[in-house]
Amino acid sequence: MNLPGANRYSGQEKREFPRADKTFLVVCKDASGTVATIPHFIYAYGKNISKGGIFFESVEKFSLHTSLEFNLYAATLPESIKVTGRIIWTKPAQEKGLYYYGVSFCDLSSHDMLLVEQLVGAEIDATPSGFNF
């Protein structure tokens, strides 16, 4: 039986923190100086989140270990989550021109950690229509 929201991975979970399958807007910019050709903001969609990091997809290609400054927006939160993270894994998606990324949080304030915990525990999954980076 396939339950909605069931973990599709059948092996032993190795993550330190449980993740929540949530859709959220990701606005990021390079924080490491390694993406000289992308000085602007990048807009992408997050697929899941935990207290340790996020999984997101983008049309932009980033290198492994790139540091990014993120603002994460979800309709269930009163404000964005501001965090710096580092790409710890990347792979091309099956869709041409799309890439998947795993990001580990490096710098997350206690206030933003509370917002992450609120999002992870939220029941409603929606994408906001407005944001202010």
C-alpha cells in the first residue's frame, strides 16, 4: 500500500534530523565567490527541509561545496527563513536542464531555527505569491 507522504527510500535512514516534504520558494545568491557568472539572485523550488538542510531543484548549475545565502518562503510562515548553506551533493534531474541539490545549513539563527521547526511541523503545504529578499 502506498501512503501519501510515505518515505520512498526503503533503506535505513541516515539523516540526523527528520525531513518534511514541503514545497517552498528558494531565493539564493552566491556567498562563496565561486559562481562569478551568476551575480544575481536565483529563484528555485525547495522539495524538502529539515533542521539540517534542504533539497531543492534549479535550472542553475552550481558546483559541489558552493556556499549560498538563502531566503526560504512558505505560505505557512509569517516571514522568510534566512540561512547560509553549502551544497553537499548535486545531480542532474531526469528533466533536461534541471539540477537537484542537497544543502547543509551552515549558519542558522535560533529565530530562523524556530521557523524551520514550524515549517517541518506544519500540515499545510503551499507556495507563497509574494516575497521580499
